[in-house]
Amino acid sequence: MFQDFKLVGDRPVAIQVKEYVKRLIIKGALQADQRLPSTREMSGLLKVSRNTVIAAYEGLEDDGFTYAIPGKGSYVTAMVGHLAADNGGADGSIVWQIDWEARMNEYAVSAVELDRMKQGIRANKGTISFTSIAPDEQLFDLGDVKRAFMDRMAIEGQVLLNYGYAKGYKPLIDYLMRYMENKGVDLSGKDMLITSGFTEGFDIMLSALRPSARRGAAICENPTHHTAIKNLKLHGFEITGIPMESDGIDVEQLEAVLQKQTNGFDLAYLTPSYHNPTGIVMSPAKRSAVMKLMMRYQIPVIEDGFNEELRYSGAHVAPLIATAGQGNGVIYIGSFSKVLFPGLRVGWVLGDMALIDNLESIKRARTIHTSTIDQSILYQYLLNGNFDKYVKKARMEYKRKYELTKACCEAHLPLAHLSGDGGLHLFLTFPSGVDTRQLLEACTEQGVIFTPGDKFFIQEGTGTNTLRLGFSRVTDANIERGIQIIGKQVRRFLKA
């Protein structure tokens, strides 16, 4: 015994000794009321200092794993020994096992089936990957982030380490309310809930709007954000997709569908700016037309403020919630995840006061609150004036990569139709003879991967000739080389 102890990493040695002995006790290798080696003996056995063992033994006693008898030494606590024995297994007794797969409900099974990340492409080292649309971490201004953390901790560190509020960190809410007001939003009768990113905000909204007595009905652009599709399906919504045109959703098709739907829709999910995956920005005229239709048919709109800050050309286009004025039919879900730091899981839901009041209660019941530390760091970072400086730098770099990627696609993929007015990706549509799943297999063998576009379409089997190219985290050389490889494989497919 004690021959398998090994020091690892930079952790304090006393803690490693304590945890090592604790594991022996839990496993039953050290029995109840068994005397531990003296501190001097254990020091020799483990080849550590005696003071280290003394500290470890004190820690074991504090944690309730041992007790000390003055003049005799340290002994294993009886209760812990019994627990180890009662759990069975080591001595041949029956081990309690549950078949968890058999107990999973429909929601859990569907979540696994729809989990594209878990089923995603496994890239080998050195692979050129166009799958990510996360920001480039090389652009993160760590000095400003550290300063924001230290500034906020110096002001109210003890408060931030305690429980926060379900609705969110008030200084951040106040800042983001002004931020949205600067986008042209009329804040009359509106309030805000802070969430752990877009996905939680969307999930909470669906929980609130899902009908109790029937399946929900949702309308959205087609293609659309695959995370939205996943969550709509998990909440039992039937999804109707409306095709996209070069300037946004097909309004005529939208109106035709609304006229035919006798029972109406429970919600519309729309991404009017730098749509995922197409990158299209809905024109002002279409925004106005869509809002009139939503108002006429009384369909609440969930607006996804995806990538709004990454505009590379053209004038600013106001979000749908701004065009609603004092109306309360639009719920805006925002996040800085694609612009700033996705590791800070902070998003927000802006909507009618009565709605936010209900969402706050759902949030409290589920997660109590979003990390106050995350919220406060983001708030101080914004307050310090770093956001505009960072976005200017990021926009310049991403615009340069966007133009490079676009030029490479035009050169090596001339038959592909490109869409994308900004953001961190381009969307490509090929002639019908190109199946991008098969194309992906061929490209993977050549060390290049991308996201097949069919995952963004509502109906399975559609969009099979499309793909999304994320360029934000790819080097210039790899952008050129990767697209050249994709082009070569596309030409081979078209000749076949």
C-alpha cells in the first residue's frame, strides 16, 4: 500500500496527499477505525516532508474522514468505511446499476438525436476547418478584460461572489437598455432579462409561448439557425419555413402561408440582420412588410440580433423591434457572443414588461441567475469604453477576411452562388449535381472541412447542395488553400 502515490502538476503537495488518502478510504483500502501510519512513517512512504503529512492529516480530520486520539495517532472514521463497504463491488457483492438509457424520456432522446455538435465532424490535427463562426481569440484584448475584472472586483467583489438576481445585474441591464435605445428602440413599456447567452433566452421564450393543449406552430426563414430548429423541435413546435430571397424572406410566400394557416401561428422566429446561415440582411422595405403581416395576424416575433455589429458596408438598418415603436409584438434576443467573448455566457431578452416579468420567474426556477461575475466583467468592459475600440478592430479584420474568402470563392468556385453581406461566414449554393455531404467526405480526405448546409433547412433532404464557410478563425493561407481544395473536388463531382 502507498506505493502508487505520484505527485502531479503544481497543486499543493499537502492537498494531493490528503486526496490520495481520502481515495484509499473511500475505496475501502483503509478500513473503519484502522490506524493510519504515523506522520513520520507516512512521510517516508510517500517521500514528502513530515509537515506536509501533518497538514494532510489535519485536512482529513476537518473533512470528517479521520479522527485523532491524542498520543495514539489518526484513525479512519467508521461511517466512511461503512459507506465504502455498503456500496459493494470490490468484495464481490452486488453493485447497484440503473439502465439510464431506458429511463430517458422523449425530450432527452430527441435532444441526443438533434445534437449536431456531438455528431459533428472529428477533424484531425492540421485540418483546415471552415466549421466555426466563433470570433478569433487572437483579437481578444486580454489586458482590457483583466482590467475590467480587477476594476469591478475592487468596487464590489464580495457582492459579486454571492448570489445575484434572476432578472440580471442592474448596472448591465441599464447599460444594455441604453444600447438598445441607441439602435432606435422605443423603451416605453419594455423591460429586460439577462440570460446565459442567446440559447437560454430562446429556450425560456419557447417555454413561455408553447401551448399546453396542442403542438405549437412556428414560422421562420428557411434555411435558419440550426440551434433554433433544434430547440423548436424539442419544445414540440411544428415549423413552417419560408424561402429566402437576396434581400430577405420571401414576403409573398409568407403572406400566402399566413392566409392558408387556419389556426394561426404561435410565434415567428426571424434573423433580419446577417442571417445565419445565409448572411443576408433583410431590406428596410421587407422589414416593414413583414411587420405589417405579423401585426395583421397577431403573431409575436422573436428577433435574433445575430452579428448585428459586424456590418462591413452599407447603412445601418434598424432592428425589427425598433420599427415596432411603442408596440410590444417583438421580443429581441441579443448577445455579444459572435463579436466579443463567447466564454462570457451573457445574453439578453428585451420585450414587453409583463412578458419579462413571467420570463424572470421561469429563469429563477431553472438557473436562479446568470453568472454575476460574467455580467459584471462585461458591464465594466463596456463602461470602460473598450467595446467600440474592439469592434472597430474586429470589423476591420473580419471584413478583410470576408473579402479574401469571397474573392477565393469567386476564383475557385465560380459555379457557386454566394450570399453574405457581413458576419463571420459565407453561404454557398451549388448546382443540383453537387451533394455537399459527399463533397465534405471528399474534402475531409484532403484535410478540409466545412458545414454542410442541409442542417439549416427545416425539411430533411433539402439544401443538400449548400454549405456554410466560416472564416473567422482560419488563416489567410489556409483560406486560399482550403477553398482551392474544395473547388477541385467540386469540379470532380460535376464531371462525374
